[in-house]
Amino acid sequence: MRAARLYGIGDLRVEAVPEPASPAGDDVLIKVLAAGICGSDLHNFKTGQWLSRKPSTPGHELAGEVIAVGPDVRKFRSGDRVVADSRVACGTCPSCRRASPNLCRKLGFVGEVCDGGFAEMIVLPESIVLPADPALSPAIAAMAEPLAVALHTVNRLAPERGEPILIAGAGPIGGLVALVLAREGFGPVSILDRNEARRQLVAEVTGASPATLDDAPSTRFAVDATGSVAVAATLAARAASGSRIVLVGIFHENLTIDPNLIVEREIDLIGCGAFAGELPVAIERLPAYAADLASYIEGPIRLADVPGAYQDLINGKAIRLKTIIDPALA
């Protein structure tokens, strides 16, 4: 079979690899029908920060069809449509024992600690496989994982009804956060991004108002989904007293903020790591969100096109928010 393999920083190759063996124990063999490219995939490509095995097949946002199951699998059988829980937690640390695997001390992700979905087939343990609606297109089903991140972001932000909300970053997570807020009746929402096409797309889909950092309205609730230390620092510097800012972007530099701003204005600066219990909720909401999610999707593309898609995303050339791969495309 064919797969995209990350060998190191800047070294992504699409090549033939052996097919997985028949599943043993509680393993599930899945034919990948759709997989999304995430910002963390690009971060790994650029920095190698989370690359714990070389080479490794990226891709933790995936939907597929069960081909075979190990003898200990109880929930699935051949033909079932499924999605993956991207998190691979230790199960024994204090966070895992508190049912907070996203805060696991040894947390890893599919596509990093094990091979991911940028391949024709993948083997995953039953514990991180969830059923998906077979009526949904695979591309929509693959949006379950990033939608769960967006739901977790909104839960961490905990906005108040009727209060303005500013979202910095009209990429996949920023756009999905805007969608969740619109669907849940929060806002008004303003969205900013230097990619004008993406900013306008999110505005059209969600009803958010396009904005820039210079003309953004004053608000007590803000989300940084850019991963830009300059943007995050600006949000903090301009934050009103009693503000709440959620950081969900992936940063490449250290963030410098005057701590007196945080103290004197009682600003809550909140981190958001992946998702907690929101993935089942995201899967449940996919049918209602499907039409809007489809507006965000670019592709599907072939596995052979993945290296080029990485470069387009890194260079800011993408118009839509989420690039979806169909490994079956020749």
C-alpha cells in the first residue's frame, strides 16, 4: 500500500509500505477513507518537535471502514464506519486517573507515537476507535476530531451570552470555533486573519464580522488560534479588565507578556490542549453541521499530492480551511 511518511524535519515522502498484518488482540484494521491535514502535522514537519519515531505516517484526523478486528474486539465488526480518537494516553498518571487524558504526562498522538491516517490502511486499538454515522461522507466524518478541539475551546472560553467574542485566526480551529459559537447562539463574533479569503469564508459561513487587529472591537472574550506570539501578545495588551483569552494555536516561539497586565486587569490566560470529553459530542453534531463543514473543506486530494499541500498550507496559499486526503485516489 502507499503512505506519506515523515522521516525528519522537512522530509515527507509518499512511498510504498507493507500492508498491516491481520489484527491481533483488541486491534482494529481500518481502511482509511478520509484524513485531514492538521496544523500540528505542519508543525512536526517544520520542527520535528513531536516526532518520536522515524519514519512515521502522520494523520490523526481520520475516518474509515473496519476491514478486520482482533479476537478481543467487542464493539466493531467488518464494514463499520469509524473515526479515531487522536489521543494516546498512558492511562496511569494522575490526569488519566482523573479522566483527563488530554492532560496525560506522556500524551502522544496517532501519527506520532504510532502510524496515522495518511495511508491506505491503519491499525488502531479498539479503545481509541469510535463509531461514525455511515450516512455521512468520509470527509465530514474526518472533521470530528478538529470539531472536538473547537468544542473544547469554547468550553474553556466559557463565554457569556450577548458578549462580543474575538477570534484571531481563520484556520481550521478558529473557523470551527466560530461555527460552534454561531450554532450555540453566542456572540456577536469577530474574526481576523491575514488570509483574506479564509477570513471572508468564515464570515460567510458563520455570520462573524471580519476584523483586523487594528479595528477589532473591545471584548472580554478572545481566542488565539494563530500560534503567533505577536498576535497573542497584542490580544493580551489590548484586553479589557476581567478578560478571558484562550490560547489554542501552536506556537513556534516563546511568548513575552507583561505580567503586570495579567495581574492588574485580572486577565485569565487559558491554555487549551486537544479535547477532553468532547469527541462523542462532536460526532453527534456532525450531521447538523455537515453543510457548513463542507464549505470549509478543500479536496479530497491524493496521497501523492500531500507534500505539495503541506507547502501550500505553510505558505498561506490555501483558501479553504481543511485539506482532506482520500488515500484511494490514484
